[in-house]
Amino acid sequence: MTHVTVSKRGRYPWVTFDELFATLRSSDGKLGHIYITFNSPRADFPVISIQGSKKHLIYHNSNLVAFGQMGYSDFQKGFNNIRQISQILKSLCRHVVRRVFRTRKLGHEVFIADFIHSIIEEREPCYSFEEALQATKIYLEILKRAPLSLILNELH
């Protein structure tokens, strides 16, 4: 973890901060960035952007799009656009099905369900214990580095 910046721009008094930008550095010097804001013009959806050396993930308006590495030719750029459109259509279909059948789940519910199904189906879970532990450590490190002055100002 190299740097964490948080801010409070929104109007909700129960939220200590509603924007976060973190820069992460791996042991071999690679950088990654995470940006999360709950100040989207559409108040019910956050915007999450995670950049790494191999992919860039964007979650916005219930759509998840993964940008991989691409070449510079017009064909490769066009193919990349088609992949993005297909990902958005897939997210749209998934969102509609969840709304119709009321099966919308929170992130931790998805992970727990996957773990349970992996036991029932006698298969490896999508995420190993080590990956979950590492993600939790990163999350706690981000919270630890969040400026205390902002958090204390919210308490007064």
C-alpha cells in the first residue's frame, strides 16, 4: 500500500467518507489503483474503478466491464468495443433477471454462497482462503491509512 485518500462530498450524514482513492504497490514494484465513489449522478449506484497491470475493471450503474490489454490496430480496437458491449449486455440481462426474480445478492452473500456450493459440489471455491485473506488485509490497510482527521470530524 502506498497511498490512500478519502473525501466526504455527499449529503448523507451517516457516511464518514464517500470517496476513496488508493494506490497499491506489489512486492515486485507493480502499481494498481482503486477508485470508489458514491457520488454518481445516479445516487443508487457507486462507481468503482480498479486498475492493474493486466486489466482495468469498471463497475458503474450495475454494469461490470473488464478492459484487458489490446493492440493498436483498428481491428483490435473494434473487437475491444464489441467485447465491452457484450459485457454490458450480459450485465443488463443479469440485472433484469435479478430484479424480476428478486435474487439480488450483496458481494459477501455471493462469496458465502460460492463457498457453500463448492463444499456441496466437492469442488474448489472460486476464491481460495489465501485470496480472501489477502483481500481482507488490503481492505484493513486501506482503512488504517484513511485520514483520521476526516473520521474524527464526522464524529463531532
